[in-house]
Amino acid sequence: MSVILEIKDLIVDYGIIRAIKGINLKIEEGTIVAILGANGAGKTSTIRTVNGIVKAKSGKILYNGENITNFEPYKLAQRGIFQSPEGRLILRGLTVEENLLVGAYTLKSNITESTNPDDTVEKVRKSARSVRNETLAEVYKLFPVLQERRKQQASTLSGGEQQMLAIGRALMGKPKLLLLDEPSLGLAPLIVQEIFKAIQTIASQGTTILIVEQNAYQTLKIADYVYVLELGKVKTEGKSADLLKDDQLVKAYLGG
């Protein structure tokens, strides 16, 4: 498999606080890679730096070989990198479907770049509209409850439904790399299982996933490879199946 994302010697500071201390990660295309660790380990700082929300002090982030360090999020979206953020950030005042359609805002520009220069504006619009509608149908198939409530105000959804909406909104951009920041945060166990099942389905359809999570056991069950952070450094890494067998590691670093 080819490496879709590589982080080299990444350092991130918040003022005088060094949150990330020279970490190195690799993510192969088509896999689920997890970043685990206790609170304050640097998990969210890492994924937000990948997505351009937090700026790196030094180091490199390479996407398909291109240096994307400190790119603005919209430029990353144009390249196929989308994030479902911690806290969901549902757009109040919009319906479920309107929230989803916001996630498709890059489709037209991406399709314009890939079409024949001689195509008419109307043809490009129809192409973008067709892809948008197909993607919306795929999201509704993955999360049927969103289709049932598509005309409902998004802010009235339950926590679990809002998490589905946040993931669905990211999927509307047709991501090549999907960043998931604490998707199980604050959710009931049954809903967590449903969310993680959906993540597996997304990965099985070819989307590469980088997930940051505190729910170590659930994440280890679905991830292909895991990095465990401690105080801004990679403490250990390996295949999830191997780390699951390491009781001492789980107790010390994963809250087991």
C-alpha cells in the first residue's frame, strides 16, 4: 500500500507550552489508523494540525508526497481531506439536510478541475449536482435516521444523531482522508457501537481514516494500526491486534 499521509518531526506549541514534541506517523492508503492516549497526550492537537486548524512550529505533514504543512482547511478540503470535529459543530438554524449539503461545497470546484475545459458551465453544474445527490443518498444509506429527519432542525437531534450528522457532513465532500476527532465522546455505549460500525463501513468503501479517540478498546477493535501518545510524544506504536494483547500497555496508557 502507498503512504497517503506522513508526519515528520512535528512540533506544535501553544505559547510557551509544547504540546507535540517531534512525533512521526505514517498512514497507508485504505487503512484505519488511530491515535490514542490519555487527556493531554496531544491527540487532538495532532489531528487539528493535520487539518490546518492549529499551526505547526516545525516539522512536515506530507499528503501523497505534497508538503501540506500549515495549509488552510479549505485548501485541504480541495485535496480530499475532511474532518468531523470534536463537539460536532452542528450548524444551528439549518435542517439536517441543509447541514449535509454544506459539506458538499467543494464538489463543484473539484469537478470543475477534473472536467474537460470545453465543457459548458451548465454541464459542470449538472455533474456536480449529480455527484452531490449520489453522495447524499450514500450518507442516508449509512445513517437512515438522518433521512428520516432530513427536514428537522439539526439542533434538535440527539447527541448520537448529531455525531452521525457531523460524520455525514464530512462524507459529503467525498473525502480521500477522513479525520475523526473523538467521535464517541459523550455517547451511550449502544450508539458508540453504531458509530464505530459505520466507521468500518466507510473504510471498507475505500476511504482512509485517521481517528483520535479516548475509547481505546472500541478503537483497537476497528483500527489497523495504532499510535499511543504520551505528553506529546509517541510512546508506542503497532498493529492494533498486537496492542490489544498487551495488558500492561492498556492499563498504563489506555485507561484499561
